[in-house]
Amino acid sequence: MLYAASIDRGKTVVVLTMRADFYSKCAGYGTLAAALSDHQVLVGPMTDEELRQAIQRPAQLVGCELEDGLVEALINDFNNQPGALPLLQHALSELWEGRKDRWLTRDAYQAIGKLEGALENYANSVFEKFNENEKEVCRRIFLRLTQPGEGTEDTKRRASVQELIPADAEDEPTFRVIHDFIRNPRPIIQKIAPTQTRGSSQHAPDRYRRPRPAMTPSGPQYQKTPWVPL
């Protein structure tokens, strides 16, 4: 990618986004470090006005409105919750699905558990549909899709289907849970298109990842683990 983007009069533009706590890892790659040094934009936290526009404009573009006080409640909860952009995204999706005519309401916001609870409640509702064996599979899948941090927060990772199935486990429960996750209205894990090795007709195995923070069910009966940020 770096070569394609650096060709004189080339037509390739590469845009990379990276969490600040991973920035130092680029220093070990000379060409990448030089490119980042010459061309970078540090994205700071959104202002309240930027948040207001991000919340209101998409709804207005499709003819919807937010009840008085709802935007302020969302912004206030956002400012009190670290790493809240994915939580805001999910809460707005829930409000959209629970709209009354063209209105996104404060009652619906309370019902979903507000910003902090919406994703957690949704995860619990998905988790409770599984039997005990499938719940154990679910826990194992999320552990495999989590990259423990080394001086940073834990993050999501890709995993092949072979990694998700222990050698002594049955395939069927794992495939059933994965299938349910992918078919969910808001997919909990994503299937990554297989890649093909240059000069070979063989495709790489299917790989999976989480599209948003880990939807880990909460409560002592689930052995709660923290949300894993993007």
C-alpha cells in the first residue's frame, strides 16, 4: 500500500486510522514511520456541537426528529462514559428501531438502558437465547476474538474458524452460534471474505472478527468481562 500511495502521479490514496495507544508500534517499520511522520492528522475528542450534529443530522436526513431533551441526554451520558462512540452508535440504532412514527423518544432511551446499558442489555438478550452448551461456546468465541493488550487496552482480533473450535469439541454448536451471530440484525461478529494466495487457486480459511466492542453478557452468572474497545 505504501508503494502504491507513493508513486509519482499515482492514483492510489491510502487512509489509515489508528488508536493513539498503538502509534508507537509503527516506529519499527521505517517506511511506514516516515509516511506517518510526513502525513498525519491527530483526531481529538468530539465537541458537544460535533456530537449534536452527528446525532441529529442522520435522523433529519430521513425525516426523523429527536424529542426535546434527548440530544442533551445523549451528549451528557457520552461525556460521562469513556470510549463511548461505539456505545453511542448502538444506542442510536436501538432508538431508530424503537421510533414512534418519525420520533426518537426519551421513553425509548430509558427503556433500552440509556447509553451505558443499551449494548449490555442487547448482548444479554442474545446470550439468553442459547442453551448452556452454546453459552459456553459463546464465551470461548469471544475469548478467541480478543487480543490481550501489552501496555494497551485489550482489542478485537481476527480468528479462523479452526481457532474457534477446540480439538476435543464438536463443530456443530460452534457453527450454530457463529451462524446466529452473523445473521443477527446487528451482527455481533463478522465473516471476513477469504483471501486467495497469489499464484494459487486455494482460498484461505474463513476468518471472523467483532464489528464493535465485545457484546459480553453481564452479571455474576455470566462471569462478566469488560467491554473490549475497537
